[in-house]
Amino acid sequence: MQRIERVTALPAAWSHHGTAFHHAAEQVERSNRAMGADEAVEAFSERYGLLVNAALDKEPNTDRWLSASGSGGDDIERRYVLGQEQTRHYVEWVNETQPEVWTTPDDQPALELYFMVELGGVKVRGYIDQLIAEDEASVRVRDLKTGTMKSKFQLETYKVAVTQKYGVTVNRGDWYLAKNGGLSRAVKLDEVTEEQVGERFAAMDAGVKRGDFEPNPGFSCRFCDMKHACSFSTSKT
């Protein structure tokens, strides 16, 4: 609905929360972790404020904002404080555990690493939050999450993209969970193949071309930014 019918999405503070957290974490890593917790929190706060204010200019009625709990206005304020706490905890965690960010062949830290690859005949592009060096021959793909973990297919795609683009081995992946201030369990990726991932992208691409958008109304409708324009939504505003 958003990309084909061009419906304007409902705003949500959780989106800006995640973006601002990623920004702060990236600044910490690009400073070689010289950036302290107070400075990182300031980076989060500034970016969050800019994003929220820009969204409020487009939709000033916070009753129309999506929220996991409470009103949209309450959620904006709550996530400002929560994001600051999570940013501070990230700085503490990363300085304690000292994961080694992998360096690309062109001598750049593998942070917010852009890729464009072809999988199953489909051009796939994205950004990988971090690649972590595990040993001389392999790296681990890592995604930062302020919300819940997504399908491990995300990590599988990253593994194939990294292997295709850089020729390095990826045996594992994980998520840094800002809610918990630590890592998820590692996801095994050593047996994931480019053919397997490519088949799924080919199937998804074929479905889009057929216009095959099967509705799946239910609990998740509460968090869908298209529910206001969807005839199948169970929680329209």
C-alpha cells in the first residue's frame, strides 16, 4: 500500500527511537569508542528530537501516532527516556566486552555497511549494522535491535551478501538487544547457501509481480502503519 498505492504511513515513535539509537551506536564505534556515554546520549537525543519534530510537522495529531502502550504523545516522551538509557547501556556494554569491528578490504570499519547483490535473479540491497571479526578467516553479522528480533532470514541474507561481496566466511550471526543490554543467542549460518536465500527472494519477487498480497489480519494489525487505509485491518483508527 505504501510503495505501490503511495498511501502515507502512520507515524510511530518506535521508528525514530530505533533510528536515533543506531545513529548513536555508530558514532560510538566510529570514534573508536572514545565517545563517552554522556556524549552518546546527547547524540541520541539530538537525532531523536530532529526526527520526531519533523514527523510532528507532518502529523501533529499524536492520537494518530502508533503506540505499543498509552497515547502517541506519551510514547514519544517514554521512548526519549528509554532510548537515552539504552544508549548509555550500549556504551557500557561495548566497552566491557570489546567486540572487534571488522575492517573491509578498502580499510573502512564495517558499520552500516551498504550492499547491493543479486540473489535469485533479484537485485537486493541493504545495510548491515555491524560485521564483527571472529578470527582471521571469518566474521559475524550483527544487527542492532531496539525492538524485537526479526526472522533469521535477515541474518541469512546478510551472510550471503557478505560472502558474495567480500569472499569472507560467515558462520554465525546475532542481534544486539537494546531491551536487554546484551546479545541474543548466536544463529548458525554456516550451512546457509546462496541458492536457498535466492529461491526465497525469487518467490517474493514473483508474488509482487503477480499482485499477490495475501491479507493476514490479526494482532499485528495494532502495529501496522497502513491499518488506517486497509479494509482487512482489525484495529482501524
